[in-house]
Amino acid sequence: MSERGELQICRDAQAVARALAELFVATGRMATAQRGSFHVSLSGGNTPRAAYELIGREPLRSELSWSDVFIYFGDERCVPPSDEQSNYRMAQRAFLDAVPIPRANVHRIAGEVDPGHAANEYATILRTDLGNAPQFDLLLLGLGPDGHTASLFPGISPETETDSLVRAVYAASQMMWRVTMTPKVINSARIVGFAVEGAEKAQAFAAVYEGPFDPVKYPAQIVRPHPGRLIWIVDELAASMLKTRAH
């Protein structure tokens, strides 16, 4: 296993979705059995959507005790929850509306309010629910073609010297504000699961997984949970530029 994490290479995007959905359910069952609840942070984007849809259908839907599942979001665009760009809206349509989870168990980031206020409000939610050092059972992430993850973008150090759990960031490439969990929260998770698919991600994935440590250029490199597990679930196209294919 690389210090950059465990590597699981799947045949195609459909296999990535299946593996991610199975990781979600297996981790949820284990967390519920051991601690009585499952706290999971979702990622946005197209890659996890198919996995979420699988979770919302049988047979996986019945594998979890949904009253014990608590949903959070790793980041959000500063748009209303009804907006097409909203990570919450995507998850809601993909599976949250299809499973018997209490509405009070789903904690969205308020993208429709002032970004700084939304960040502070979400940090308060995390501290209230999980304490001053939140530890998620599972935290899902994606990887952008530029090496970003969550809303940690190239050009700015993702490392934070403060105790902030959530922060507002301006994504210049998208000309919009976003709210994101900080590396402090991400790296405290018991399991971090990256899902990566497509040839357009191959260069970034190879650089993040095998390249020199430069989190300002490739912010996803800052993700190194300790003592938690880091699991990369990638398809053949995304893994095509790796120098080594060791699992």
C-alpha cells in the first residue's frame, strides 16, 4: 500500500459506482454495529451520482438502518438548494428522497446565504453533532482535472494553521463562492474514499498519487488521514498514466 492510499482499479465507471456504493454500505453497517450510528460526508460531482443511485435502490437500500445514518456534505457551491449546481440537490434526487432517512438526519450547507455565515453555521453543526474534533466514519471525495478536491483549489495552500472546520473560498476558475470542510476535518475521518473516473482525470490522478508532494499545485495531496484509511477507487482510464499499478 502506498502512503498515498490503497488503490482499487475498476474496469469502468459503472464498476467504480458499484465499488463506491458497496464501500458506503459496508462502512455504514460496520459503524452502526460498533458505535450505533453512521456519520458520512458526501461529495458532489458526476462520479458519485451513479453510486448514490445504487444506494437508493434494492438490494443496497435495505442494507442500512437509515434512522442511524447522518448525512453531511464536504463542500457546496453557494447556490440555493434547488439550483442545478447544488451538491445537496444532486444527492437528494439521486438517493436521499428514495431512502427512509429522517429529514433531521440530513445536514446541508446553506449555499443560499452569505458564504462566511454559511461556513460558520456549518462548523457549528459539526461541533454540535460530532464535537470539536469531528470524526466521520466515511468521507467521500472526488478529484478535479486540476487536482482539486472538495473546494480546495490549486494556487492556495490547503493547509490551515487555525482550528477552523469549515471555510468559505472563492473559486476564481468558476467565478463563484463555495463552502468547504478543511483538511483538519477531512484527515480526521476513519475512512476517506476518493472516486475518480475518466481519461480527463488521468494526469491529475497520476500526479496526486505518484508525484512529488506539492499540495499548492495539487490540493488533493493534502488528504492523508491518520490513523484512518485512504481508499482510491478509480477506473482504468483514470489509472492509465500511473507508472506503477501496484494495488
